Amino acid sequence: MGLNSDPIQLGRPAPADPRALLNERLLWLGALALVLLCATVFREVPGFGLLAFDDDINISLNPHLGSIGSGSVAWAFTDMSYVRRYVPLGWLTLLMVHGASGLSPAGYHAASLTLHTLNALAVFWIGTRLLAEALPSADRRRVIGAAWVGAAWWAVHPLRVELAAWASGVLNLQGDFFLLVSFAACLEGAGVLCLVAYGLSLLSYPTGIGYVGALVALDAYRNWEGLSSLEKWLTLVARRGAWLALSVLGGGLALLAQGTASGIWTTALQPALGAGARIVQVAESLLITSSRIIVPSGLSPIYDTFVDFHPGALAVAGALAAILMVITALVLLCHGRNRGLLCLCLAFLSLVLPYLGWGSTLHSPSDRYAELASVVVAVGLGWAVAVSGRMLTAAALAVIAALGVASARLAPVWRGDLELLRRAESVMTHPEARAEIELRIGKVLFLRGDFGEAERISRSAMATLGMPATAEPLYGANGARDYAEAAPLAVQHNGLGVAMARSGDLRSAEQHFRAALEVSPDFPKANVNLALLLLSEGKADEPLHCYLTVALAPQGSVDPHALRAMILRLADAYRLRGRQDLAEALAQRAARLPG
């Protein structure tokens, strides 16, 4: 009797725990289900365009966005004047997407949707780890299922549409991704990775300024028995000193960038606020953000909630009372047994408070700033499902299905400029705010060359703003006199193409010339510039099409010397291809032009 009595068993590994294998398979199946869920709800997003809602500033008309090189990388890490944020890693990502897809919107939307899906998977993993820690005696399969419910709710919630369906959402989504990686690393005990990932998050987009509060809330949950005094709480904060230092540094860089930016987002509808009004605004912003998480209705890219906002003494007193109630509730939870709920509340507040309007200008809470705080709600929902019966689970799944349908219907609002702006206009209640949106619509139409409709909308908005009927419309036929050859947007792209070509970035130059012709196909200058560029690459057929477009255009002022040079180069290209007849015909046309 002994080991030698059964030599067949020697060297064989211990049999795998079937429950562990099942749990691993459930995790993979849950991850796959989340990927399919995101792909289904946001299936139309890859076909959306680039918008005049920051996409033009960040991508399509960004003069710094071109081929990756020492100059563009240096700009990404040193510039603080182009936009109101310091986002060097975000710029690098946009540069890489530009290198892969140029100005094609599909590449940027694919990046946004990929990052959103990765974030949903990170929420699933974080929920699984937190629920397993909070409910150590619960069945592992139930924990995984509950965490999946929370992650699915988060992934398809209509508040996710803005970032998932917006090309510029790449910046926020990347910042959120590294922040979620940081928290996942913290749960796994990888302190260095947790700190590094947080730094990468702040350099991508400063979405996690209040992240230290979430880490302190986790530490408090894990060390609850020793938190008998304020000193102990301060010790927890001190333990996160490195993260706090990064947070302060990231916030300082964000404020510096905001103070030195070009100010292209400023609006005349931002009244100065005193301390009391600021408190009211923050309290109401918290209420608005929380209510949108619970009931996501009437969502829009732009809100006029606080336009012309001047609260009286009663409103200030109400806000102070609400804040006092929140503090009282937290104190009661702190002295009770609901440490999990208290820590979730602390994490939620720390993640959402930086975006509730503490700055010097008026702030209406945007949907995208509820993303990280919603992760906390997703964990709380998962916990509720894990400790409840099947009825709550079924109800949660029904809610997820309804939210998914709502998000799929809301996503096409982000398809193009006019759809987005008209959605914003439809939810506006303040006449002046609505007039500002109408002016934006007029500008979009003007840039596309629809000068008559742009003038009509401009006059309507100007009348709402109380401007005299005899005033010159901001966007109209008279303002288009300098754009006889093409829409202003085409002129902008052509100018950027010329600048890119002169800098040696021919690939980006081609993208801008093509973007100009997409807006105004008959634009002579863009046709000539694209033809010259393609001829330098040895191509001939498309340059010939560009020349014919210019030759047949009823109007256009192209430099005859440039046109002659283009035709001669085109003739040489066809002569090399053995098309002597076509080459001779082109040469004869060139001879008629001044040399």
C-alpha cells in the first residue's frame, strides 16, 4: 500500500476544479456577450461623420493633425493654447488614427467604439472582483452574473451614447480606460501599475481628477474596523499621497490650459455667479446628473439648464439644506453598519463633484461627465442583484433591454451636424440659448455652401436675440461673396492641404484636398492641387478627371501658370504610358495658356 501500489497516478496533475473551470468560462462568455451587446446597440456608429461639434477643432480642421513625426509629437506634449485641456496622449492617439485612416470618419468612430467596449469589459471585471470581495460566501456564478448585469446596464445606458457615437469621444474614453485599468490594478494589488495607469489617464484626458476619493473609499471598506476617528481617515488619505499629488498636478495643468486656450467655446450666455449662486448650481447639477442616471430622458449634447441663472436667497437656503442632508446621511452611514453603501456614496461623489460647476464660468453638466460616476452605480446594481431573488434580476435585464433600444434610437442623432444641432435645439427652453443653436445651424449651412437657408435661419435667430431687422445676417449671401468658387468649408480644407503639402506631409495634404472636393466637387483650386499632388506620385487617370472638371466648370479663377504646369505634367504622364494622342492633345491645350 502506498504510492508505489498505484504507479499509474504518478506524475499526473491534480484534477481541475470543475467549479473554477465553469467560472472561467462564465467570465469569457460574459465578456463575449458584452462585446456583442455593444456592437448591436451601436452598430450604426462606424458610418457616422465628423461633426462641427469639436470634431472640426480636434480632427478635420486641426492644422497640427498629420503624419506622426517629431514635430507633431512635440506639439502634443507642449501645446496648451489650442484647446482647453492638456491631453498629450489623447493627441497621440488621434495622430495614430489619422495615420491609419486620414480624415475618414470611420477610423475615429471605430476607435471610440472599441474604447467604449473595452471600458465595458473593465467595468465587468471590476464588478466581479468587488462583489466577490463583498460577498465571499456567495455562489461564484451568481456573483459573475450580477456583475454582468451591472456592466451591461452601464454599457448600454443612453448616457454612454455621447462618447460612443462621437469621434472626439476618443479623448474622454481613453482617459476613462486608463482610469479603469488603474482601479483594476488596485484591486489586484498592483500598486505601481495602479499609479502609472492613473498618470496615463490624466495625460489622455483629465476625467479622473476626483479618482483619489474612490481609492480612499476602497481602502476604507477594506479597513473599516480601524476607522474609529478622523485621524484614521486622514491616514487613509495620506496613504494615497502619490495619487493625490498626480491629481493636483493634473488639475493644475487643466487649469493652466484652460487659462491659455484660444477661448473658442466662450458664450455670451454665461452670467457671473457669486458664492451663493455657485453653491446652488453645484447642488442642482448633482441632482440633475443623478436624475439622468436614473431616468435618462431628454438627453442632448448641449443644455440650457443654467442660462441666465440668478438664484434668490430661498434657492441658496434650499441648496445649503440639501448639502447638509447629504452630509448628515453620510455621517449616519459612517456610524452604522452600511459601510458598503457609504463607500459607494463617497466614490460616486468624488468622481462626479469635479464636473458640477466649481469653475469661474457657468457650467451645465454634460452627459459624458457622468461616465465614471455611473461605474459606481453599476457596482451597486450588481450588488443588489447578487443579494436579491430572481425577480430583481429579471427586472434588471428588462431595464437593460429597454435602455439598449433607447440608446440605439438616440445614437443616430450623432450621425451629422444638422441632426445633432436640431436635437439640441429641440430640448432648449431658453429663447436666447435656442437662438445660439440656430446660429450654429446657420454656420453649418453656410460652410456647406447653402447660403440662402443659412441667411434665413440667421435672420430668425437674430430677431430672437433682439437685433434690428436691418442688421447684416451673420451667415448669408452677402457674406458669401468671397466664396464664389466653393463653400467656405472647402476653402478651409484646401488651405490646410496647401499648408500640409508645403510642410512635406503629402498624405495629409491629399486628405484635405479630397475633403474640399467632397464639399464642393467643382472647386477649381482643390482639383488642380489634388491633380498636381497625384501626378507627383506617378498617377494620371484621376488627375485627368480633375483637369476635365476644371475645364468644364463655368466659373473659377485658377492661376493659369499652375493650370498650364498641371496639363504639361499630365501630358508627360500619358506620353510615358504610350498614349501619344492624348499627350499631344493635352500639350496643345497647355500651349494656349500663358507660360
